[in-house]
Amino acid sequence: MDPALAARIGQEVADKMFQYRRDASGWKICREANGVSVSWRPSVEFAGNLYRGEGVVCGTLEDVWDCVRPAEGGLRVKWDENVTGFEVIEKITDTLYVSRTSTPSAAMKLISPRDFVDVVLIKTYEDGTISSNATHVDHPACPPKAGFVRGFNHPCGCFCEPVPGEPLKTNVVTFFQTELSGLLPQNVVDSFFPRSMAGFYANLQKAVKKFHA
């Protein structure tokens, strides 16, 4: 992939994530429990919803990021029940690459296994926040594969933010707007994301304790 194009796409997604993070308007809470809130608003990217999750995880920012960072051979596939595989298709820089993520069947197998090909950009901000930013892209080295429905991640990402005065806590904010593709009933899609996002936080907390005790 052209490095300049990948860099432009990555930066555009990072800018959108930053805007999503700062824009508090229009969100409707759809799930709230155990200190985690999941809210949504209509996406401007596709005919679906943009979901936001937020919760504080007990663990240093470095340890929490180590569990969530999108990296080949990383911890994510060991604890995230919604990720069965992650591979780097093309590395452009240490913080910019094209990846393929595979996911298992879900919703009592109403949702079959999916895979997603994305440009991913990792950003670090002055206050210590680390973010991953991604969006779908076509790549010649990764055509659709048998056994997977090719889904599309519209601009999405994850922020690991320091909690002032609490070095052993990290605020984690996630954004998803994923087009699962296939002939799925809308009610299945609408119920899947809030539930899976809430589970993400519970499993992340367990992972931080397990891998960084």
C-alpha cells in the first residue's frame, strides 16, 4: 500500500476519533453496569450506529495498553472473546500498518465468523493517552477468505487515558461502527454490540490482573 496514502487515511481516522472523544452531543446510553457505560448515536459513515464504551480499568496505563494494543503476537487474542486472530498484512512504520482481524461466530451462531482488513495508526498524546485508530481498506495481499464474511470497520478506535492522581487506574474509551455485512436482522446487530462491548471491559479487567499481576 502506498505509504503516503496509508498515513493520510490513518491521520484522518485519528482526527475523527479525537472529535468523537470530545463531542458529547447526541449520545444515548443503551447499557450501563459495573462502572461501564455503552452509548450510541447514528453513524455518519454508514447506515448503522456509532457505539461508544467508557469505563475505568484497574491497572497502569502501560499494562492496560499492553492488553488492548493491536499487535501480531500480542495479548489481545488471548483474552478478547471477540478476536480469534490478528496479523499484520503490511508494516509501513512501527505505528502504522495494515492488519487482518478475524472474529468468531456470535449471537448463538446467527453471526458467522468475520474478518476485517484495516489501516491502523497508533498515536500517543502529550498527556500520556495512547490510542489505536483504524478503518477498513482493500489490500491485494488479503482478498476475502473462505469461511469468513468480510466485514468493514468504519472509523473506530480505543483510547487508554491516564486518570489524574490515580496512576493505578486507566480510563478506557472505545468507539465501534462496524458493518458486519451478510443478511443479518437489524435487531441482532443492535443487541450484539452493546453486549459485546460490556463484555470487553469485564474481560479486559481480568486480563490486566492475569498478565500484569
